[in-house]
Amino acid sequence: MVEDSHPFPVYLPPLDIRRLYDAFDTPVTDVDCGQMCAPHNPAGVPFCCDICHAVPPAYRQEWDYVSTVTDLWHEWRGDECAAEPVDPASLREQTPAHMRLLACLGAPRCRRAFRLLSCRQFPFFPYITADDRFIGLAYFWDFSAQCWVIHNLERVTDDFRRAFVATYDYIFSIWQEEYEAYADTSEEMRRYFAARRRRIPILHRNGRNYLLSPASERLRRIDRFTTAPVG
Ligand code: SF4
Ligand code: SF4
């Protein structure tokens, strides 16, 4: 058991994790994007499933669920990436109190039914404007160099977009702290893109695609994402 680095009580609303997983089980694109990026990873597995590149975060409620129904997951120790073991304390300090960092058995032993929400939503997070609206999907920009999806945003399916929005509409309706955590991530993205004088690609909840000014948050509708991703 990994020591809990957050001694203060954390508000955790009850979540029916199985129901959330079943409702958000839609592939991101109409092709298996793992097949597109894995050949570019020396480890031969998708980058987002490679513990040397990404440590999956889980809601504590997810850990409570998966730890009782599957041996797919264990709490991240920091030594799973043999090439580059790290002190787990360093990353845990940056992890919100309502999350756990986990590691799975690896891509060859993935069990789709027990993927975390963070597996299902990758590479996207819910984008929240400065004036407090969840308008759609933005990507985790620090994965721009590795993730094929980020370079092919127009391949994201409408079904995935709908399932993503429905999942977070529900979570935000009962969990203000999680909404605020993503509001902070969105603000960080605005700062990052503003410093580079670039607009933020948004897969809007209305089904259309836009570029968003990080300064004014004005949206410009586009037919295709043509510029290279920022990251
Ligand atoms: S989401 Fe991105 S990193 Fe993950 S498998 Fe698909 S292309 Fe690869
Ligand atoms: S559970 Fe599956 S999708 Fe999630 S990180 Fe592990 S291999 Fe990837």
C-alpha cells in the first residue's frame, strides 16, 4: 500500500464507475490510433500506454472499484519504467488529492473493460473558459510530439465527442472540485498558447471545430485543423 500524501479529508461524491465506463467506451477515432503511434515508440506500444511516458491518474472512486474487480491495476511505485525509475513522491506532490496514480499490466495485457477514464478520454480534457463554461475538448499539449490523434483531430468521431461531453457534464454536475481542477488546466493551456502566440484547437460540444484565442477566448470556426500542434 502506498502512503497517502494528502492527510486532509477530500470530498468524493459517489460515482457508479461501472456505469461511467460502460457509457464512455467509444474509440477516439475510426481507426485504432494505437496502431498509428506505437511504431514510432521504441518500446513498440502506444505512447499513452507506456508507463515511461504517462502515469495514468484515476479518481479514488475508480481505484476503489478496479482494485476489487481486476488485477489489471496497481498503485504506481515509480519503478515500473525500468529504463528510468523515479521517486514517486515527486509526481504525487503534483497530483490532486482526489486522484491516485496507477500503473497497469501493460498494453499487451490491457483489458478494455477496466480502462480508467483517463485511458478513455486521452488525449483530451474538458476545456473550461475563463467565464466558466465547459465548451468542449482540448488536448493535453505536452503529448503533441507523440500522439497521432493530436495531429489528426478531424478523425475524432462524433460518437466519441458526444460520450466525452456527456461523461463530464455528469461528473461536473455533482463534483465542483473536479470542474475547478479542469478550469485550472484550461487556464494553464491559455497561458502556454498565449506565450507562443498560438490559438487553441477546440472540438466544441456543438459538434463543430474552432480555434480559440487564448487572450480573448474568441472562437473562429474552421473546417479543418491545418496548423501543426503546439506542445
Ligand atoms: S491516444 Fe495518442 S498516444 Fe494514445 S494510442 Fe492514440 S495516438 Fe497513441
Ligand atoms: S489499461 Fe489499457 S488503455 Fe489504459 S494505460 Fe493500460 S494498456 Fe493503456
